[in-house]
Amino acid sequence: MSAGRPDAASVLAAAERDLGSVVEFARDLVRIPSRGGIDAYDPILDRVAAWLAERGIAVRRLAEPGGTTVALTCEVTGGRPGPRYVLDACLDTAPFGDEAAWSYSPLSGELADGWLRGRGASDSKAGVAIFAHVLARLHAQRDRLRGGVVLLLDVDEHTGAFGGAKAYFQGPQAPDRVDGVMIGYPGSEHVVTGGRGVLRARVHVYGVAGHSGASKTTANAIAKAAVLIGALGEVPLPSTGGEDFPLPAKLTVTAIHGGEGFSVVPDLCTLNVDIRLTPALDEQAAEKLLRGCVTGVDALWPGTEPTHVEITTRWPAYRLGPGSALKTALLEAAHAVGLNTTAKIAGPSNIGNYLAGLGIEATAGFGVDYAGLHGTDERIRIASIPAVHAAYHHALLTLLGAH
């Protein structure tokens, strides 16, 4: 260290020494099936808890309201008061898909041609292994830190429920302060420092039931829904997110459910509508736009019940500004260890949007190089691990004022 700043060469050398252990831990995790909503989570939670306990780090299990464990968390507290940062990565994974299409077992943890292979290798078991090793390094020098670091590992991410994050940030034992969260999604080209938000709705469109062969025609809910889909497809959206937000808003009808058999005119058709938000189209404006289209179509179909809009998700768009200590520390750390990483606003929403709604800054993506994420033959490039490991370690040393 010099002048209160971490020495990048020393941090990178430490990451190189940890590489074999990181790879073996990641392989262990890949070999334990943990598909979201499919597999039992206890085996992988137990494996991680044991690994941390072996290094003298106490683990707390967090449960959702029904009593199911949805996350593990532990904290390294420094010798002086200061900020609290969270390292967050998920232990559950996407499903396997067609296993016959894989070149190897999704649970193989196979090492070949410089890659570690298997479901969850990239999202996000390599991230878990890296974060656990970073925490162990910080635990060994905790007396020199100002503030603390939390490791949050959840098993309810790929279900879309984000129960682990909610249990930690909003549960009965929620922390009194969190100064920032770093999420270990993969990809070393960018630090994701923002993302489009999302407003999701189920739109229940009503018609009038009747016999499809009757002499009298009744209002078909599917036909009415088709008119609404057309109206939604033509509604003007902001072409830019505004200053420092390069992405436009986007509206997509993602599902249609209605009708049964052949002889009944359907009286209900439900649409799933996904609207991606930007600073130029926030959730209030998006909901107003959606309800305006609905009202206009309802007026064209007298004699039918008004359409019901059921809002299911509200996550705001967010971006970290140039003054963000979190953003600056991670980008500068990546550069210090030799990566050409840049900041990026992401198109898809992520858990960073959920945290933004709580007023918590988050980076939502910086990690290992990967291929096949959520797809066939998922894998990560082993050689990319040390620099990512070192960047996170370096960033936290900077944020926590290690000397």
C-alpha cells in the first residue's frame, strides 16, 4: 500500500495465488444442482457455509416469510467505523434446457481448453467463489479496514422472486445502512452502472361469452385484445433515455392467454405487457400511457366490461452518476489490474433496479469472461478469474480505506 491506496501488483499476485482454490470451489458448486424453483437448495447452501466456517467466518441463514432459507450472509467488520458494502451473487441457476444438446453434463464442472464448464459456472457460481475468496482475504486484514463488507449469496434469484435480496435488505433484520452493492454477474468488458427499469402488467381484456355458431355475434375478448395489441404497438415512446442514458424506452406484449376449445366465444383474454423504463419514461408515465391505450380501446367496444390493468412489477430506471464512489472505485480498480473495462447502462433490468428503488447504489455486472449463459454449454474462461478477483479486492480496499 502507498498513500492509503492498494498496490495493484500485490493484490493481483494474491488473486493469482488463490486461483487454484477459486477454480476448485467453483467446480464444487457447479456439481451441485441448484436450479431455481426445481432443486433443493440445502446442499449448496451447506457447502458454502462449510467453506466459510473453515476460514473462521460465521454465517447467518435468511428465510422468506414461509420459513424457507433463501440466502446466506456473513460480514467482515473492520477495526474502525465506516461504510458498509455488499458483495452479492446468486447460488441458484437457470434450468438445464435440453441436456442432450450439451457437449458435457451440465453438472460436470469439467475443465477443458482453458474453460470451466457447467450450468451456473457464469451465472453466478464463479462469482460466488471469487467473492468468498475476497471476503476471506479481507477477513484476514479486518483490523486495517474502515467499515465492513457483507457477503450475500441468494438462492431465489432465477425464480424472479429475489427472495434472498428482499430478506436481507427488507427483512426483519435488515441492516441500518448499506452504502453500495456489487453484484457478481459475469462479463469483464463492462461495469454495469445502470439499467432500464421495468413496469409489468397483466391486462385482463373482457368480451361477452357466446356460442361460436350462434346467429347472434358477441364481442370476442381475443379480438378486442388484438385491437389493444395494435394500439400498444403504435404508441409513441421516447427515442432516448435523456442525458447520460443512451437507451430508449420499449414496450413488448410478451404473452397472450385466452379462449378454450372451438365452440365458445371467449369472454376473457389476458395479455402480459412489459415496458422498459428510462428517465424519459418513468413508471408513472408508463402506467398512464398503458391505461390511456386501454381506455381508448374500451371506448370502441361498448357492451363489454372495462379492461382491468393489474400492475405486477415496478422497478425504476437507474444510473450511477460521476460522483459515485462505488462506480469510481470498481472502474479504477479494473484499470489498475490491467482491464479495459468501461461503464455501461444495461438494457435488461436487474436487481440493481430493485436496489435503486430502496435508494441503494449498485453495480450490476462485472465478472469473468463467459459463453452460453442460460444456454447450452455454459462455461467461463479460467484465465479471466484473477483480474476480476483482484479488481473487487482492490476496489473494496479503496472504499474501506485500508492502510
